[in-house]
Amino acid sequence: MCTGSEGHTGAVPEPAAGQAADRGEPAPADDAALVKDLVLANHILFNHGVVDAFGHVSIRHDKAVDRFLLARNLAPAFVTAEDILEFDLDGNPLAAGGRKVYLERFIHGEIYRARPDVMAVVHSHAPALVPFGAVPSEPLKPIWHMSGFLGEGVPVFEIRDAAGPGSDLLIRSGDLGAALAACLGSSSIVLMRGHGATIAGSSLKQAVFRAVYTQINAELQLQAKLLGAATFLNAREAAATSISVGGQIDRAWDMWARQAGRDNP
Amino acid sequence: MCTGSEGHTGAVPEPAAGQAADRGEPAPADDAALVKDLVLANHILFNHGVVDAFGHVSIRHDKAVDRFLLARNLAPAFVTAEDILEFDLDGNPLAAGGRKVYLERFIHGEIYRARPDVMAVVHSHAPALVPFGAVPSEPLKPIWHMSGFLGEGVPVFEIRDAAGPGSDLLIRSGDLGAALAACLGSSSIVLMRGHGATIAGSSLKQAVFRAVYTQINAELQLQAKLLGAATFLNAREAAATSISVGGQIDRAWDMWARQAGRDNP
Amino acid sequence: MCTGSEGHTGAVPEPAAGQAADRGEPAPADDAALVKDLVLANHILFNHGVVDAFGHVSIRHDKAVDRFLLARNLAPAFVTAEDILEFDLDGNPLAAGGRKVYLERFIHGEIYRARPDVMAVVHSHAPALVPFGAVPSEPLKPIWHMSGFLGEGVPVFEIRDAAGPGSDLLIRSGDLGAALAACLGSSSIVLMRGHGATIAGSSLKQAVFRAVYTQINAELQLQAKLLGAATFLNAREAAATSISVGGQIDRAWDMWARQAGRDNP
Amino acid sequence: MCTGSEGHTGAVPEPAAGQAADRGEPAPADDAALVKDLVLANHILFNHGVVDAFGHVSIRHDKAVDRFLLARNLAPAFVTAEDILEFDLDGNPLAAGGRKVYLERFIHGEIYRARPDVMAVVHSHAPALVPFGAVPSEPLKPIWHMSGFLGEGVPVFEIRDAAGPGSDLLIRSGDLGAALAACLGSSSIVLMRGHGATIAGSSLKQAVFRAVYTQINAELQLQAKLLGAATFLNAREAAATSISVGGQIDRAWDMWARQAGRDNP
């Protein structure tokens, strides 16, 4: 099922007092600034090749831990605030109004369910990650300080163990989403063999940052392998750089957001 | 002649009742929306590096199975509706009006003749495919779910077997086109050693989608090989992903079409 | 001196009747259309990465075989008609007017001297060619039909044999230019170890076309090598494709010229 | 600590007569043209991928050898003249006015302290350099004439020897900056394992030029290795090309500056 996973560590979060426990009721209005950042995140991820016409990004609702925000089924480059829908953790939209939803929304819901610490999820189709997902003998590891969050190695989800040998490789159910979340464990990223990757972050900006730099790390690790035996970050360096570089995420987000037109009139 | 082909499966289609059986007569007016999409396809393929100044894309005429539409001899980036010509399956233009035609129009005609199911053909010069066409020991296979349509491997057309050891590698006759179509067999793509590739689709959008994602698959397969032994999609996964991803083609087409200026005033 | 060269084949051309035999006199006014194309060639080569701030392109004067046209010392991207200077085959400018000239103009003069058939010369700094110039055990050969003009292999000029073991690798004299031309022999391209390459064409459009496609061939040959043993074009295929593809050069030139702004008001 | 270093060669420069020896006093007003070039350098380095949201460039103050100019903590792409701050060699800003400074400013100060000949420093995050920093068995060496300044090989700074086995890989103190400067020695560049590189130049334009071409050299050296055993520049060629190409730096700077909008109204 999973190469390199450290096991499942989360639990179903208790809804906070004052929130809608009834699955059918939408949560209180989400923060317009958060929705705006989610829209930007879609565009930033597209600009960096983390997603193309496929792939998506979500955030946990800031007022309801059992809800998340995700665009309707649309190429990320075109997402606007009007395209953002609210979902429960089972992947049911609260008010889709006939709009089509992403088939793989279960990736997001199940990770939010398993990981109370996760506030944003990116489902990446970054090409550079696909070879690492396909070659289990070469675990993706942090080769530079920008990717310390990769820790001691990245788990790889082999869907054959959860969906059998003839699936379409898509996370098309809550069960498959739960299997993926279990493989993710307490890591920040899980590679998905023959598919792409999923990145989890404690904030939207962190998830986007990690999605971009995981892809670059993969390119550099491949190049290093062609040169010879590489020195990777050890566990302490990985942890230390993850903290230090984590303190600089805003500088990157600010640049990417401006490039994506955030400040245009 | 052909590495990895599954054999010839098509037959000459019977012209439908009410169509022009006389080779000299143009078919009823084609659908303006189809011509518009064919023009867009030219630009999309150029934007994605599937074609540069060379390469082309055609569609079978929607009102005459023994006709196809293809631009005059022109770089795809500049094709407009006025450049679209109608051809019979032997590659004769119906009303060229002195305009030059693509030397390799036989690629299109012979595939439409051999494959009644094919409605669009892309002749690709995508650089990433050339190494795979040149190294027969490394068959192009689907490494991710976006390329399941590559099936269990892609045939490679070696023109020396059809045209002798000293040709210019071009499909410059119906005979060579038929040889290529035979090598394509029932596959969706055939690599052409020392040349490029040809992609066949049941619709224009599918052919374009497949042309783009075959090129990406080639890049990823090369990278994976540099890492080690890769896990490819098995036959069932290839078939299942081909269907599922096939249902999402419109999302990609819509984005690519907008990027190509479809919605500009 | 030279790996893979076929020897020197040219001779000093006799000036045509009616032309200025006196080195000091400028030739009759050059064709404005040719100068315009030479300016365009500079921009096209920059757009394709054949040159960056360094590298240059020249044409033999259309009215004086012992003269050639080359820009003053300037990044090719900025060359305009006013920057084009006339030189004799020894590399002396006829009317520099104090403007600085390219240090390596001797590349052009000596090739025009040695090769009466050559009408244009491109000195390329295309990165993809540098590895092939540096690794003599891997001769650059045509892997696809767009590069048949590479013939049976490309000579490599090792400047140590002409300039000793401690030069700055630049063709800074007529003697070094002559050594380079001798290595070029009757080929269309010579790689220059530790430097780049020089491409010779029977017309400007052909030289530019060859400069662009040689670079692409190098990229594809490297990728093919990573896959396994590649099938290259044999001598007859190389010759045949060179002729056929040569007949299509205008289609590429036209696109590149339009992209470079030729038709802008 | 350092692979391939030639040892520490600098000394603390004596402040010139008439300059502010008191650390607390700002130096006389810097040259507005120099500040303008420093701003341009930030943008040029971003355009060439030497820096992204991270990385920085400084110049030694032209009127005070114990001061240097460096932007406040900001993505280089957005640096303007108002963002340039003055620092002493210990990394203390003279008039930060509450603005945040780069954590790794010690890289600059300590190199200026150790190397009286150095007038500009670039801290690069160029991806192509990271694999070489991570694989000590493959020293970065000049493969073409544009990178002769790489000399006989580039030192690699292994921070574990200076900061222990669990650091965050950042040069966050004067001691670490001094260790890096010692590893740089008299070279023009030092690779930083798991991090990037630092380039030192005798002028800003030279430092920028070297930062750009070091990155290209790394890409070409990797490609050459994939082809086979490469011929590198020997020591004399490296020295000779460094001088000759050094005389052409302005041509590159002028193009890059124009591309970065220097001449826009």
C-alpha cells in the first residue's frame, strides 16, 4: 500500500462549539480574504507547473473544522471566487447548484479528517514528481535547504493495494482517500504512483510553498544522481531547515501573488 | 517494418448514403464550428510544442467519411479558416486553387481509410518523442494516468522496410501512408523512427489531448529510467485510466483553447 | 586539430569582373533586402538560443565575393540595419567609423575564402552543442530528418593543435580562422571544443535553419543515448532528407521572421 | 569544511583616509549610479534564475571599504533604490529604520572582509548548482570559454564542519560567514552543499556575469558527463579565457540591463 509511510497519526476532529454539526447546513460565511488567497493559490500553482488543467487545492474552512473549500471542476488557471464551493469531509458539496465537482475531492476530505493539523491540501500533477512515484527504489529526499520539510523521505502510495490491480488510479471514494491519508501519515507529502502527489500544509501558503519546492527538489535530486552519490540533508538538518525556511514563506508567497496579478487594479 | 504493432484492423469505409461518391465533387459544406476547432487545434499543438513550423492536424469531414480537412502547406501557428482545404483519402485536394499542400497528407488519408473509428489525426514533430522512435529497445509505455491510452506499448514505424534504406523518411505516397497505417494498427499512436509520431483520435479534442500527453509521458519515462526500474501502468490500468481521463478532455481543451485566444474579441 | 573532418576543399575565389579588387574600396551598395534579412537572422538566432549576448551571423556580399556583411560588436538581439558593416576576407572593416568589430570576424572571412559555395555563416554559442564539442567520443550525428545535413558526422575543431595548449579558445586571427575552415572542410557545421560551433550555408535562410536544427538534434541525441542504442540516419537518408527538408526551409523562416516582428508596422 | 579550497588569502582592509571608522556612522552618500546598477543586478539575476524569491546581491560601498550595500529582506525581483541599505562588515545595518534585513547578510560582510579585491557578491540559489554542491566527487570545472573564471575547480563548503551536523544550513553569523569566506579562498565562486553558491567579483557586472555563466556551465557539464569523458579547459586556457571573456562583460550586461527595463521611460 505504502512505501516509506510512518503510519496514520490523526483522528477525527471534534467540531468546535457553535459550528454546524448537521452535514446539511453550510458553515458560517467564510473569510473573504481566505477565499481570495485560495483563488490566488490556484493561479500560483498553475504558474509553477504544479497543476496544469488538472490538479487542485483546498483549504479547511476557518469557521468549521468539518468543512473545506475547493473550486468546482474547472482548470485551476480559471478559478475565481465564484467557483469556490464548500464541502463536508465526505466530499459532499453543500451548495453546488448543479455545478460539477472534482472527482478526487475525497483526497482533501480524508486528509482533513485524518490530520487535524492540516489546513490546506494541494493535489499536484507536477511532472517532475511522477518519475519518483514510479521508481520506489529512489526515495525522494531533501537535497537542499528549501525542501527540508521532505524529512527523511517521502511515502509513496501504491493504489493497487487499496483498489486492486486494475483501477483508473483515481481517488474516487472516501475509502481510497482514507488509504491515501493513511499513507501520508504525519508527512507533508505523499507521492502517488502513476499519478502525481498530494501535499499537506498547516496553512495555505505553506502548502503552496511546499508544492513548488518539492517539484524543484525532485529535479535537483535527479540531476545529482546523474553526477554521482549525493549528500542529502540528515534528519536534524531537514527539521532545522524546515523551520528556518518556513519563516520565509511569506517572501515567496508575496512574489508569486504579485506575479499572479494580485495587486492589479 | 513495425515494432510493437498489433496488426491492421481497419477496412475501407462505405460512403454513407447521400454523400458524394465521385472523387471530384466536394462534400457538402463542412460545419463551421468544426473548422474553427481545427484552426484552434493547429494553434494549441503549436503552443505545446507538438508541432513547430512543421507537423499538421486534420479531421475527417463530418458529412463525408471519404473526405478530410487539412490546412494548406503553412506553419500551423498561422493557420486560419481560409487555409483549410478538403482532401479525398488519396490525398487529392478538392479545390486547392493553386495553394500548396502538405507533402505528407498521405498520413491522414491512409489512416482515415484504414481506421473507420478515427476522426482526427495529428502528425507530430514533438522533440521528446524522437529519442523513443530512435531507440527500439525502449518502448514508450504509459507511466502515469494521463497517458493510459498508450496501452501496452506504442508501435514504431521503421520506414526502411517500406521505402528502402535510402529514403528521405517522408510519407510521400499513399503506399507509404498505408504502411504507416498498418503499423499504427488499432493503437492511438505510432512513433516514426527518425521523424516524429502520428496520433489518431476518435475526436479532434481527443487527438490533440493525446498528442500533448504522449509528449509529456515520453519526458517522464526518460527521467524515470534515469532513476531506476519504473512501475508502468498495467494493461487494465491503462484501459481504465484511458476511459476516466478521457472523460476530462474537455477541461484541458477549454483551457488550451482560451490560451490560444479562442474567446478574444 | 580536427576530429572527423573530411579535409579542405575550397580555393580562393577569383573576384568577378567589375568588382572592387582593391581591398580598400567598398563594394557596390548591398541589397537592402539582404541587409534586412541579415538583421532578422540576428534576432531569429537570438530567439532560438543559438546566440545570446555572444555569437554572430554574416552573409557574403551579393555583389562582391570577396566581401561579407557582419554587424558591429553588439549583442545580436539589438542589431539594426545601421549596425551592419562590410568586411574583406581578411576581416578588415571597410568603413567601421570607429565602431568596434567582433573579435572573431576571422571565422567568417576564412570560411568564405575556403568555401566558394558558402553564402552565410553562423557562429553559434548554442549550449546544447557544447557537450558534444567537449566529448569527442560521441560524434554529433543526424537522429532525425530535420538534421540530415549533419551528414555522417560533424567535425570537431580542437584549437590546441592550432593555437597551442594555453589559448583563450577564440578565433582571433586569420590563421586560426583558416585552421577552423580546414576542419569544417565540406561539412555544413564544425563544433569548436570548449566554445560552440560554426554553421555554413549556401544561403542565409539555410544557415539559420541549420543552426537551429543542429541544436535540437544535439538535445535529442543526448536523450536517445540515455535510453539506449539509437538508430541514426544512414548516409543516404542523411543526403535525401537534407534535400527534402531543404525544400521546406522557407516555411520555417517565414514563421520565425514573423515571430521576430518582421511584419510589424 | 571545504573541498577544493585554496586557502584563505585576504586580510582586513584598512579604512581609507577620510572614511568613517566609527561603525555607527553611515558612509558618505553612495553613488546613485551604483545604487541603480545594484537594483538592476537584482532584476537581472532574477530574470536568469540565479535567484528566485531568495538569494541576494551586494556591492562594496564605493566611498567606504568597510561598508556594503544590500537590499532589505525582499524578493530580488521587487528591489528598488529605496530598498537598498548600508551595512558594516559585521552585518549591522546603519539605518534600517525598522525594515527587515536578510538573515544571511554575513555572507557578504565576511567576504568583503577577507577579500579586499572583491567589490560585489552574489548569493545564488541557481538550481543547476545544487547538484554539484551535493556531489563532491564531481567538481565543477570550466567546460567552455564563457566560464574560464571557474579556474581549476570550484571549492565546496560543507557547513557541517563549521556549524555541526544539525544546522539549518544558513550562514546566520559572522563566524559562519568567515568559514565560508575561508573556503572561497581566492576563487571566484564557492558552492554551498545543500544550499546554493556564492560568487565574488571585482565589479558588480563581473559578479553578475559570473553568476549567470556558472549556472550555464553546470548544466553543460552535467550533459557532457552523460555523453562520456569530457575535455575541460586546462589551467592556462581557464586563465586566458577569463581575461578575454572578461573584456566582453559589458556586452552581456548591456543586453541584460535593457531586457530588465533599464531604458524604459
